[in-house]
Amino acid sequence: MSSGRTELAWFKSSYSGSDGDSCVEVAIAEQAVLVRDAKDVSRQPFAVDRECWSHFVRFASEH
């Protein structure tokens, strides 16, 4: 990240295994939810609108 930006707090799902071999990490930013590959954190994360992320999580938790 560029200087001057606040460091993000990345976390994994509670459903992720302890091996960490197929996980994504998520960070909540002011305007979006950022998602990245836990195995390759050097790659640029992708951003998801916060409202869309909420809908996705709600859908996933119901199925």
C-alpha cells in the first residue's frame, strides 16, 4: 500500500482450515470490502461494494 494510507486489518473466515492452503482474506475499508488470496498477499486485492458484500455473506450463510 502506498504511504499515507491506514494499514488494513486482514482476517480469514472462521470456516478456513488451519492449513491455510485455500483461503481468502478480507479487510473492511471505508468504501469497500477488499478480498485477497491468503497464499499470495503480494497480489492486488479486489474490491467489493460493502452492500454487495453484505448480500453475499447473508446468502452464503443461508446455504
